Amino acid sequence: MNCINDEFIQRYIDGELDVAENLILQDHIESCVACEAKLIRQVKIVAGIKEAIGNFVDENIEIPEFKFTPKRGYKKSIVRKMFYDLSAASAILIFVGIQMFQEKDVQTELMIRYQFESEYDANLPITEQEMSFDFFDENGKIIE
């Protein structure tokens, strides 16, 4: 006859066997005195271990209900964030205002007119043509 191993007995003690395995173990223990003694010895060992680690404590330990307390600094964070946002916005507005009202450098508009001193000779390169340049400012006065 095949006897039951210690692991199977421990699963029986822990209540981890399904119904079919439980019936097989009980039938075998009724017919095998050695396995019955092994089961009794293992139950005593488990009871001793549980007693040693204090699992037989009957008193119920009350766990207090958790109460959420909001952080006090939460409102400060919102105020601080608004302060930073307003500071950044005002800095941008000041920068844009300064740029708009700042006196800008007046760029002079320069016109250039060139003309050939003599008739244009298409056979000569442009560097050998006789040209004169006239430079005008924005009022139409000749500069050079």
C-alpha cells in the first residue's frame, strides 16, 4: 500500500486539499495505523509552532479608523503658485512695454542709381564698362 507523504498531510492540516483528496486521505488514515500516527505527530508539531509564535491569542486587536487630515500647506501652495504666475505675467508685460516704447534706431533708406557714362557695349564685361553711381537718402538728396 502507498502511504501518504508529509507534504500531503501538511496540506490536509492547512485545509488546502479539495474534497476528493480529502476523502482519499481520510480513507487511507482509517486503514493505515502508521499514517494515522504520522498525522497525529504532525498536528502536534503544527500546534506547537502556532503556540510558539502566538497564533492562539484570543484577544481581538482593534485597528483604529484612519482619519485623513488635509495638509495645511495646501492653501499656501496655491497662493505661492498664483504669486509666481502673476510675477511672470507682469515681467512679460513690462518687457513688451519697454520694447514698444523704446526709441528705435532710425534706419535710413538708401537708394542707389547707376548709369553708364557712355553707350553700353554688350561685348565688354561689366567691370570694364564706365558707370557712375548716385546714392540718395530718404529725402531724395544725393549723398555721393
